[in-house]
Amino acid sequence: MGLKIPFYKICIVGDFGVGKTTLLHQYLERRFNPNVSSTIGSNFFAKYIKIPNVKTPITLQIWDLAGQEHFKWVRHEFYKGAKGIVYVFDLTRKQTFDNINGWKNEIEKAIKGFSSVLVGNKLDLITSKKRIIGEEEAQNLKKQLKVCAYHESSAKIGSGVEEFFSKLVSHIYKSSNK
């Protein structure tokens, strides 16, 4: 009998323009694409990965869900079966941070028992713009959401991207193998 490869569905969510799609391109292709168009509905990507100290590779199916309000009615179907959620906000836009609780509520109406991480994206803009969301404020939201980690990232320069996906997948793996 063949080797069974674990499969994890992950949804990446957050408001329009926070950089979800560019984070995915950075994670999957290790490149920044400045000309990414807005996600209409959803897109999904697949990636095979290895977790340290685990012999079997894991298949990730990552769903990039549109952040515009008018797609809210269709998103609940895409959450079904998800083992992981990546909540993304823009470090330079307060409203995107404030809306994370709404994303959590939306997801919890559709699924239960998932692992999640909180990601503050666009760290590269902090040098040119004033930081709007402080680390302490983000850590407080992390505790409130009960996510497994908070990371700051930059899809543009690639910092932090691999780390938050690795943390999420490791948490899903540990939760699935208790």
C-alpha cells in the first residue's frame, strides 16, 4: 500500500489590499509580484512541504479569499474543511487590524477546531510610513483570538513569510496527531 500524504486546507483571510495574494506568491514562488490584481471570489494553490522530524511530506491547499465585503456571502463555503486560517492585516492601516475580529466571527460560523496565525503584513512600509499597529497591540489581539502565533511580514522583501506558514503547519500537524 502507498504512503498516505497528509493534506491540510488553509485559508488566508483579511481585508482587501492587505497583501494576501502577494504573501502567497512570496511563499510559493519566492518572488514579489507588484502587479497582482485583486482576488475575485477565491484562488487556490497547492504546495508540498516537509516538517522537521516528520518523514511524510504534507500537501497544503491554500485558499486565497477575496477581502471585499460584497464577497462575504460566498466565503463561508470556502472555509469548510479548513484546518488552518491565516488572519492578515496591514501594519499601516488601522481599519484592517480592527476588522480581524469580524473575520474570526465569520469563520467560526462555518467551521470549528482549526489552527490559526495572525500576520501583520507590509513591514517594509514601516520605514516610510508611521507604524500604526504596535507589537503590543498585536500581541494582545493574538491572545484574544487564541491563535498559535503572531508574525510580522513583508511580502515585498519576503521577511517572515516562511516562518508564519511553518508555525501554522506545525501546529496543525501537532493538533492532528494528538
